[in-house]
Amino acid sequence: CAFAPDGKRIVTACGDGKARVFSAETGECQLIIEGEHTNAVTCCCFSHDGKYILTSSFDKTARLWKANNGTLIKTLGHENWVNSCAFSFDDQLIVTACDDKTVRIWDTQSGQLKRTLAGHQDSVRSSCFSADGNRVISASDDKTARIWDANTGVVLSEFRFNDSVRSCDFTPHSFN
């Protein structure tokens, strides 16, 4: 689940294949995004301008929607379950983390795949961009988190753990 940039709405990812938008103030459901995902929605977020909602799903897709009415704009296909999704801070790029052991970077406007980040040895659970959009961090069941150069796909750092890494994030002003 995630807040809209203005803090007035929240979006939730649901096991029934739907995403729901609620008023953060009243709790009233304002929008149900449904009819496209055929399996559980695993992650959801608003774009930083609040105009779009991004969802990922066990149906092997990530989908981009209009936040005001739930109209489907783009479908981003994958080889396996998609565990997380996020926008770059300028909303120009999307990053997805997948059970096929990859992280994928997509162009938001065209929906075209720009880069596949490969190297994890197990499912990737989470990924996101640094504030400047030049780096991506990923968390994996292979017991590592990695920082990647988003432009070249080169691994810049790898952090090893004793168990699966389920989630990751950058500080808001990282690498600026």
C-alpha cells in the first residue's frame, strides 16, 4: 500500500487481483481497479505527480493505470511473478522485481523495456530507484541486496545477509 503524494489517498494491493484507492481521511473506497489482473496484486504505488497508479501481480505483469478513473494505460509483461514495482522520482521510468531473478527497467511513456538487470541467483522481492534515478537497489531471496547502475546495468555494490532480503529502499536524498 502507498500514499498519494498529496497524502489524501491510499492505494492497496489485494489478493483478489484488485487494487483499491481509499480516502486517507475518511477510509471511504473511492476507486476499485479491477478486471485486468488475473492473480493477486503484489505491490502498488502512485506516481510522484499523483496521476498514475502502478501495480504488479502474480499474473506475470505490471500495469500502469490512470489514478483518477482506473483506466489501464500499459501492461508490462514478464516471465514469472512480479513481486514489486516503483517509479523513478521523475516518473519517467518504472522498475519491477521478478521471480525470474531479474530486475527490469521500463520507459513509463512507451512501456518499452529499457534494461534487464540480471545476476541474482533467486527471486527478486523488491527494487526501487535512488532519488537521482541513476541507481537501483534490489532485494533477493539469494540473501543479497545489490545496488546497480541504472544506465549500464553494472552492479556497484552487493550486500550479503544470512537469510532472504525481502525489502529495500534508498534514503530520500541518496546520491545527490
